[in-house]
Amino acid sequence: MSTELTHRHYALLRAVGAGRCELTCSCEPDLFIDGRTCCDQTAAHLLARAGLIRPAVRGRVGQRVPAQLTDAGRAALSSQAPLAVAA
């Protein structure tokens, strides 16, 4: 199954790219923006599972660490064209 990225996904990618986000270290990482929990964790989980965002450093399970874009995330953001990702 594939899912097309929405405006919300791109907004989250922009926030990660701007250095405003943290992820929890877990198999389903939660996203925090400006220190507050992201209101759409489903979208955040999709970005992580699709390999568009990742933790910038290793941490303990449950620890919040800076988030970063992957090469695929930067490419998706730069194109900002509809992109289907495996869900």
C-alpha cells in the first residue's frame, strides 16, 4: 500500500529541516515540534517508517533527540510534488 504525502507531511518535513523537531528513540518514534508533541503522530510515524526523517543521534529508548531529514526526506521536500510512500 502506498500513501501520497499531504500538505501536513510537507509542513512536518519543513519543521524537521528547520531544526525545530525532536524524535523519541523507539520503534514508533513520536515527534515533538518546538518542545510540544506533534498533533498528528500518525503522519509523523509515516514519515519515520518511510525513511524521510530519523533521529540525528543515538539515544536511550524513550529519550528525545534531535530529528533530521534523510536524503529521501530532503529530496521529497525539494520536489514537493505528490510522492507516494509505502504505508
